[in-house]
Amino acid sequence: MRKHLHNAFMTDNPSIGEIDRIFMAFDFPERVVHGGTGKLQREKTHKNVLDFSASTNPYPPAFAWTPNLHDLSYYPDDNYTELKERIGKIFRRDPSEICVGNGSIELIRVFCSAVFRDPSREKLFFADMPTFGEYSLSACLAGAKQTCKPEKADVVFLCNPNNPTGTLKKKADVLTRLCSHKESGSILFCDEAFIELSDPHQSVADVRDPNLFVLRSLTKSFSVPGIRFGYGFGDAILIEQIETARSPWTINAFAESYAMEALLHIDELAASRVAIDRERSWLVAQITSLGLICSPSSVNFLLVHCGRNVSSLCEGLAQNSIIVRDCTSFGLPECIRIAVRTHEENTRLIEVLAACVH
């Protein structure tokens, strides 16, 4: 883009349209950096890698699922009636209070598109910083602006547990925060994408309130990032707006089929939480012994403070076929985020990390 800027302003008579296009490009936000680059690295290097940058369940429930190829002959039901009924039965919510999307990120985008379409709503605030970058980007794309004063915000984004820190807020604390939103008329957007791998008793998915929207995902809990499926709970009026704003047939037949089956096994995630807690404790002890510091985490990843810029460390790990999340894009250039994986994989990580640190 800098080359285009230079060329345009070196021209004697740049057109108004060309200048407009330049400044539109200059003002347009950049894409958010994400983890989960294992597939890309395998394609580039043709080598197997251990991807600790993607925080998915290392011990997902095992169940049989065989997609029906016949389903590909039909458009999905764009109302996703059976799917919403199943979600509603599990979470004790009416289908009119449930929205679905092609992954939780699509629902973040559509939520912002629907809510910030109202010209009286234009400001957002983050309950925790640093946090997931898609909130800011989605709001920006919808024309919203960030405020440093929570009382001035029309929407407050709360990631619980927070990404990248792993901090979990208690349900009582979230409900206390919700009370302040009721007084101001703002909306609390509570992203619970990781809560099933932390403590689902702290979820507010069962709370009916016009000032609350709750986001969920199957990706992390069932370790299926290739199946894009997210869902959310909110006031029926807001849900109708979100469902109208999202693209038709956004959930393909295979994703719908998988979600229908996976939701029947959601209680089996209790075993996942036990295994994750055990491995996380072991990882914290091993990482601490290397002279690094782990932020307290309640979920399946760790924010590790390395005390120096981590770019060379990440490069050294990658050369040994291990990928971690460089947290520079979170504003934490001295931190990495490490997923909790199986004990064998975690052991390999510690071996390579020890060699790179010393």
C-alpha cells in the first residue's frame, strides 16, 4: 500500500477517485492474527508439526459420526429448526432465543453488524485487556468506535474465560456487571467459547435478559476447528436481527449434522476438564522450572511471560516443528500462549522449550 501511496502522490494530477481509494485503503483495518497455523506450516514445510498455537481440547469426547452424503442434495433448513430445538433442550432456552453461525467469529461479525446498525449505538468497551482481537475488528467494520469509559459504551465485550490470559470470572461477578448494563441500557456480550473446558457452572447461558448476549462454540470443546459451528443466546428481538443479518444457509449440511450429534455428548466434557486440569498443572510446573512465568489459567492454554521479545524463541521452536502463539498481536511481545495438549506432546514441548530457552 505504501508503494501505491507514493506513486499516487508523485503523480502531478492524481484524480479525486484515486485519492479516495487510497484513503479508503489507508483507513481500512488490518486482519486479526490468529493461532492454529499448523495446517499452513505443514503445507509450507511438508513436515509434521505440533501446533500449540491452537487451543482445542486435547481429550475430546469420542463418538461415532457418519455424515449422510444424501444431505448434500438439499439446501439446509435456513431456520435450522431441529438444531435450535436440540440446543434449546440442552440449555433450557427457547429456539427463538438461539442464533447459529459458521463459527463463533461469524456471529461476532453479525452481532456487530446488527447492533451497530442503530446509529444511536456506536461505542464499545472491553471488560479485559488484552483480549480476543475479533471484537475490535468486527465492531470497527460495523462503524463503531472504542471508548475508554465503560459507562459510555453501548456494547461491552467480555471474554470468559479470557483469551489469551485464561482468567475466568465467576457467574456472580458477571451478573453484577450485567446489572450495571441494565441501568445504562447497554449490552453485555459474553463470549464463552472456552467455558466448557473450564467451569460451565460459571456460564450465564441460562440467563434471560435483553441486555445480555452469550456466545458459544463447538470448535474448542470438541476439537473440530474444521467444522465451523457457533451458536448464541439472547433476547428474541436481537436474535431475530442477527438471524436476518447472517448469510443464508451459513451452516453447511455436514456442520449441522456434526453439531446435532456432538451436542448429545456435551456432558462428557467433564472428563476432558479433569484431564486438562492435570496436564495444565504439570505444564505450569515444568515451564516455571525453566525460569518462565505462567499467568494463572483455568482453561486449556497458558499465557507464558518470557521476559524478552519472543520472536526468536518462536522461530527456534518452529525450527523444531513446534508452533506456539506469539502474543505480540495482543500487545504482549514478551509472551507466548501455549495450548495444553496430551502428556506426550506436552513432554516434547518442554524438551524443545528448554533447549531454546537456555
